[in-house]
Amino acid sequence: MEKEIERKIIHVDMDAFYASVEQMDNPKLKCKPIAVGGNSQRGVVAAASYEARKYGVHSAMPSKIAASKCRSLIFVKARFDRYKQLSQQIREIFYRYTDLVEPLSLDEAYLDVTENKKGISTATDIAIEIKEAIKKEIGLTASAGVSINKFLAKIASDYRKPDGLFVIKPHQVVPFIEELPIEKFFGVGKKTAEKMHELQIKTGADLKAKSLKELIKHFGKQGRYFYSVSRGEDYRRVNPNRIRKSVGAENTFSESLQSKEEIIEALQTIAEKCWNRYKQTKAQAHTVTLKVKFDDFKQITRSKTLEEIIESAVVFDKALAELVDSFNMENKVRLVGCSLSNFEVENPIDSHGQLTLRF
């Protein structure tokens, strides 16, 4: 097999991005526990400042629970136009070094700096420059991870937050992964970690000791992924033209919905917003998903996959109506969302070879 070009990957992740922006723009919020999004009674936290995180407040937490954990918590309305503006300025800094930038969201991105515009010899020096530029020009801090592939770079960026820099050099990859707690592996959630513990898998070394056949038996297709990353193998390229895997919209209501008729009515606006976003992507979806969250925070999703591409809003609306009809109203509903996914074009997984890099 032909040897693949040697790669140097950086993962840059802004520190508590939305909350940090609010603290930067409003000095009165500096050093205070704040939550972006929701309010003390309804909704969910979109982002929490590090001061709030000390109390156990985190993103995706129901606002009511967040408020109970931190009585001095300040709720701030999200300003996505502002976050998008700053995100674009941050990406412009990335583009000074490479055009191979793959944004994952407004606040994080992968960069392939194997060949960079400034001719800097090490990825570590590039990461340092990028962090300094973001701090000086934007006024925010970022954490960066540097390594031989996406999997390791992403883990590294979270290793010394906030304002951190962590480098996993080629010769450090194997010992680093072998000592890594399984909970730190990207893609291992709470339930998967519990299952791994039952199988006596607690570290990367334990995971690496399992055969491919055994991992597939217990974890299905994901078993192949676990087999590869436990050996430091991740051959996905940084894709500057990454295609979105889904498009959606949702709304949390100030007054809970009490019937399916109210859900159908509320879905009209939500579905229209989702459909407009879908048409802008020029994607070709096959799956419609309905998301419902009840007052007790129990959440359900229902999906319908169509053989033909979803090209009509009428087809989309009909599928949503069928999905609404498919579940039982166990409680009042506080949130409704919908999405289109299962696009025909997916990101390719690349072939592999040996990697020996100067970092």
C-alpha cells in the first residue's frame, strides 16, 4: 500500500465560547457564574461559564436544574449573530496558516497544517501562534490539541482547558492511549463506558487487548472504530467541505403543550424553519425525525426513512404528522423539534499508512 502523506493535525476549541463572549462584551458579567440560553424556569443551558461549571452547571442541562445548583446563576439570552461574527473572525486567523480547515461548530475546528502557508516547521508553534492571535485580536482564549490525527488532536485539546495546549507526539501515541481512561475516548458515552466496565475494559490498553471480532460482537459497527483508535489509528482527512449530516429546528415553549393538536400547530413554524435551512444546504435527505421533550424532561424521538429523496415540503409535513401520531402523550410537552438527515453524500473514510512526523 502506498504510504500516506504525513499529517500534523490541530484541534482548536474555544473556551466556554458563548459564555466567554457574553463576559467579554459585558464587563459586569466577568468572573460571575452565567448560563447562556433558557431562564431560571424553562429551556436548557446552551453554555456555562467556568464559574458556573464549578457548581455542576453544564450545557444541555435543564435551566431549572441549573438554577437549583447555583443560586447566584445569571441567565443571559443567546446572541447567535454575535457568536457567528466572532467565529468567522477566528476562522480567518486559521486561514492564515492553512486552507484545510474543517469547522465542527461555531467554536471548534480541525486544521491540517502538514503543509502550512508560513512554512513553520512544527504544528506546536502554529498552535501557539493561533492561540496568541485569538487572544490579542478577539479577546478570547482557546485551547488547542496537536497530534497525528483527528481523534488524538480532539482529546488533546480538552486535556488542559481552559487556555490549554497539549501535544501528543508520534512516539507518545501508544503509551498515551494505553493509559487513557476509557471515559476519555471520543465516542464513549456514559452507557458505553458502563458496558465496557462490565467487560473489564477500563483503559486504552484494556480496549486494545480485545479482538476486532469481540468488539464488533459487543458494540456492533462501533466496535471497528474502537479497535482502530485503541491503536492510534484514525485516517479521516481534514475536510474543508464537510457536508452536514442533518438539518433541524426546535423550540422550547413558555407554556407547555397539552395535546397533539397543539403539537401539530406548533410544528408548522418549526418545520418551516427546518425546511428553509434544508433547502439552503442543497442536501438530499431520506429521513425525517421528530423530537419531543415532556415536562418531566423525558425525551423521545421518532424517525421515518423514505426510499425517495425528500424534495417536497408536503412530503416532509406528512411524515411529521405521521410521527406525531405514532407516540403517546405521556405528559405535557415543553419542547418540540424536527430534523432531516440520512443525506445521500457522506464523508469518505480514507485509506492509511505509517505516520512519522516532526512536531
